[in-house]
Amino acid sequence: MILAGGALVIAGLLFYFAGDKLRWFGHLPGDIRIEKPGFRFYAPLASMLLISAILSLLFWLIRKFF
């Protein structure tokens, strides 16, 4: 639990200080954005699939080598 919290803090600091270099994230083809007067909908489907693939690969590598 403590390690997971520490990892979240580190990830948050990375996004805070390197946020200007990650502007492409959330604007990938496949992210759904609908904006109308009085209504805004955003579904980052492609971004979440990318995160899922990266985390799956990371956890697979951790299981394989440890």
C-alpha cells in the first residue's frame, strides 16, 4: 500500500513538472470530444488503451523477471 502510494506521488510529480511535454496525451486519434453550447463530453478511449497496453507490458515484464 505504501509503495503504491509512493508510485502515485512520483507519477503525479512527473506529470506536474513534465506536463508541457505530454500535451499530445489526451488528443490522440480515437479520443472522443464533443463540445456544444452548455454541454461538453470527453472520452479518452485511445489514451486509456495506450495506458492499459503499457501497464500490461510492464506487469508482464515484472512477473517474468521477478
